[in-house]
Amino acid sequence: MTLPQLGTRGGTRAGTARFLTYVLLAYAACRLVSGVLLAIVAMRQVPTGWTGPDVSYLTFTAQWDGQWYLHIAEQGYPKRLPTDTNGLVQQNAWAFYPLFPFLSRILMDLTHLDFYWVGSTLSLLLGFVAAGAMALLLRDRIGSRFTIATVVLWASLPAAVVLQVGYTEAMAMALLTLFLLALSKERWLWAMSLALLLGLTRPIAVPIGAVTVVALWCRWRARSERPLVATEIGAGVAALAGCVVSGLLWPAIAGAVTGQADAYTVTMSTWRGSREIVPVKPWLDMSRYYFGQSWGPVWLTVLFVVIAVMVLGPWATRLGPQLRTWSLAYPLYLLVVLDPFTSIFRYLIPLFPLAAVLIGAAGYPRWRTWRRWAWVRFGVLLALFVVGQWYWIDVLWRFVPPTDFPP
């Protein structure tokens, strides 16, 4: 069997099946490498309340936020926000979205297995869904071989280990890639449904809404060649409405259940040292901490300029307007809402289109010399990412009592 040639569009059903087989085998190899690294580092993990007296691979996969998902799967969400003696809201389960732990609970009941088995296995399987959808999304843009290379790089990111532990990243990536694929195929009602599911998985409604606006604008521009009908207009509006509802859904549920309208935002603020959610300020504070009062904002600006250049330059042309919009909107969204600390490595996982840009697969087709070196760049980046996985597991994921930085 041979892979479809670079640059081919569509292909037969059998060709697509062969292509996806290669993608999933490559993804399985990436997860195997991560699994081996997890197992090796697990032997260095001292027993904790999370792992119990005997540390195993499975208990090692449910550390940190995994314990919150375990708690939600077993006990659900509190009906009242917990407070301390001063009346301040404490960290609680409402900060964590429900689709992953609730689905885990259903599977736990069906299989009679505990969360350690179900959570890690569910993430592992959803990662394959994400890899397959990502491959279908990218193949018509950058060709089969470069698509597989991009999927492998994405699956080998230092923090990609979370795609096989009790975290929501794999589920979020599966829904996100399926959502972007639905938009690219102009399946607006599918996009609406996936947006709503994302609203119960991760708080990324704003950037997916931006991508939806661009997708609808592209469809509007093509109306002279493909006339619009009322049903498609209605479906497109529904897709955008789904993104709006996605952003409001979980905060509304938290408020309704607890009887406190700001339950979600108050809960999220408990993870901030200042107990305030101020846009951009955490990024400025962190940049000044590492680079000084004067140079911190400068280097922060440079970082986002580099991302903008990567996305808007000719080396990203083949990604198309929707993936370029995602690659800009998502980092800007993180700049506004995220507290950038050690968890930032996990939050970079959705930026998979940049992997294609880094290896030089998304530029103009006539750039043959640039593309000829793509496999060298791919090899170097892959080696660096795998080494980065080791450090991520050993330095961030492995818990060193009595306290440690979260992954």
C-alpha cells in the first residue's frame, strides 16, 4: 500500500481508509512512546494521597486535575459553593466542565471499572478521534504525507501526554477538530451541535465563534457561484448561535444549580492569587517576573507578533482562512483569559495548525526548496518534542511533596 501523493484532493473511499490507517498507526506509536515515558517516571513517583500506597501506571494518570474529574465522576458537583470561615469561596468542582467526568461515570457504571481505568482509556480513544479528524481537515490543504507529519508532531508535543491521562484535552481536541471539519464541509448544524458539546468540555466559545464568523463570510462570498437558500442561511445562523450558547451554557448551569449567578467566575477566581480575573494582567505580571519591568512587556509583544507573522505570512497560505483564524483567535483568547503559568504547555495543544507551519508544509506550493527541508525540520522538532515530554512528565506531572507546580 502507498500513501496518496502530496497535494491530492479528496480521493476514493478506499484511499481515505488507507490514509486514516496510516494516521492512526502513527498516532498509536506516539501514544506508545508517551506511555513508556509515563511508566518510567511513575517508578519515581513517591506515594501520595492521589496514588495510594502503591504507585502504578494507572494511578499515575489521574494526578492533579484528574483528581477533580475523579471526584466529579463519583460525587458530582456541590449544590452550594464551599466557603472558609471568612466567607470566601474555596476551590471547588464547578471550575471543571462536566462532559468528560459524566461520560466517565456512565462508562464506570457499564464496565464496573474505576476512574483510573476509564478516564485514561477514554482520553486515549478520544485522542484517536482527534487525530483522524485533524488528518481529514488537513489532507486537502497540505497533502497526505505532510498531514501525517503534522499529526505526529502535534501528538508528540511535550504536554501531549495529557491525551492519555484523566484530563479533558483529548475530548476537547476531538470535538474541536470535528467542529473545524464540519465548518470546512459547511455542515452548519453539525457545527452547532459540536459547539454545544464543546461548551460542556472547555471554555473556548469565543475563538470557535470567530472561526464560525469567518466560515460564514467565506460562504457568503461564494454565493454567486453557489447560491444561498433559506435553509442554509438558517443553519449558518444556528451554527453561530451554538457558539454563543456554548460560552454561556456552563456558567448558567453553575449559577442555576448553586443559586449564585456568578458561581462559575467566582470559582475560577479562587485559582488566582489575587482572586481577581483581570484580562491580560497575568501575562504582563509573568513577563515582568521573568524579564524585568521594562523588558517583560516587550518580550510578551514579540511573542504574539511572532505568532501573528507565522499565521499571516505566506508560509501559512495553505491552511486557509478558517485555520488561520483559529490560530490567531485562540492565542488572543488565552492572552485575555488565561493565567499563564506551568499549565500553558497544555493550553498550546489546540494550536495544531502551527505544527504544519513549523515544518514548512503550509506555504506556497512553489516553494520547493523550503519544502525540501521540511523533513529535516520535522526530525529535529520531533526529537526535541519527545525530550520535552520526558521533562514535562518528570518535572511537572510527577508530584514532589509537600507542594509542587501544577502541569
